[in-house]
Amino acid sequence: MTKQMSDGKSPFLNSEAFEELRASVRHRARNDQCGILTYFDKWLLDQPASWKGTKSDEWDDRQWIEEFACRAAQGRFVRFAERATESAAAVQRTAEATSDIPDRIMMMSQGTRGPVRWRGLPLFKCAFDLALYTHLLDEMRPGSIFEIGSGSGASALWLADMCNSLGTPCPVVSLDRRPPIVAHPNVTFIAGDSAAVAECIPASMLTAARRPMLVVEDAHESVGEVLRHFATHMQSGDRIVVEDSAAKQDVLCDFAAWASDMFLVDTFYTDFFGHNATSAVNSFLVRS
């Protein structure tokens, strides 16, 4: 992160780093976006070379863009320990400790008239995560998906339907103590406790699963045991997404230490809409 000055403000973003950032945005827009700028692209490119930013009610623009540039310079795949250090520093700077998304916006992102629904069932995914998963499934084209925590069943159905829509049908296995009574040709609901995940989803099932494998942890119990069980049987390119993980950072830190950095944080997804603008705080993980 940017070194802090004695008055608590970040030093001015050096012009070389700022221009490198803007050059990368121009290149992306020209080559990947048919020349069309996003709102963010236009805002960034409209800033003068001697960018100073302005004070707003939400944040100091100058500090925000400096931190954005620092994260961009780290590259896409980052060790969890680096992200944890950033989050700890953020706690000391601002009440918005882990995310660029204000708490009020995140609170409303699952819906204020009830949750988003799929096939008539409550889905309970926030708007940010719905978009991120759509992108992830398109990029990854998973061969198998394992979900821990079924809820209403809508999430498993939605994941299976999204894969079907991409032309890459994918089996989804979803574990819950009380599996929902819903059916889908590509979804298997298993009754069981996440504390006994190794019995419910044994090693033989994971070894036989098609790759790449996507694991979604959304049960919020025995998280460390779940992560270690799947990690033991995962291959390069397999992924884990830990949802609602702002309160699971200590568990993730322990897991990262246990895994000896076998898994990296994919910042393309954690920071797509802004730093940790997702329920999966620091936890779009990829097996290296």
C-alpha cells in the first residue's frame, strides 16, 4: 500500500504510475471493449495529468486512486497474507474496513423487497456476486461444482442453469443438513453436516470429479475443515469461493497458512467493482 505521510494523507501519486494506469485502461478499452469506455474508464481518463482529486463525503479521491493503482500494480493473483495486511490497515483508516462498498449499499444489494428469486425460489445472492459468478462461470467453464449450504436450493439451480446457458452443462452437488425438495437434472442434493464433509463428499467423489472444480462455501460452519478437505483434492486451476467471509478472515488466514500459499486471491473478482465489492471478501481463491 501507499506509504502514509506524517499528516495521515497519502503522498501524491507519482505521474509515471498514474500514466501507466491510464495507459492500461486505454489499451483495454481499445482492444477488449470495442472502444467503449466504462463510467470508471471515462472518469479516470478525464483526470488531468497533475491529478489531485477532491474531497468527498465518501472518501478522499486522491488516496483512493493511489491505493487502486497500488493494487493494480500487484497483479491479478495475490497471496492472502497481503490482502489480510491491507484489510488490517483499512480498519485503522476508516469505518468501511474491508470494502469500497458502504455497508448501507451492501445491506440493500440482496434486495429490499425480498431477495432476488430464481425459479420462484429466494436466491439470497447480492447483486455484485450475481454478476461476478456469471463472469467466473464464463471464464472458468467448470467441469463440476460443489456447494456447501443449499438454503432454498435456488443457488444450486441457478449455477446449473448458468452453465447450461453457456453450453457447458455441469453437475452441481449441494450439501445441507436439510436439503431442499427441488429437482434439476444436473443438481444432486445431499443430506449431511458440513462438520462431516469428508464423509458426505468423500475423496473418491472429488478424485473422479471433472475439472476444473468450483467449490462454493456458504454454510458458515466448520469452514476450516471444509476448505482443508476440498483443498487436499484440488488441482491447479480449481477454485474456491467463500461467501459472507468478512467475518471469516481469521479462518481464511489459518487456511492460507495451512495451505502454504497453494491458493491465491484472484483480485480480478474481489476488486471488480471496487476493493472487496463482494460478499466473498478476500476469498475468490484459485489453486496455483
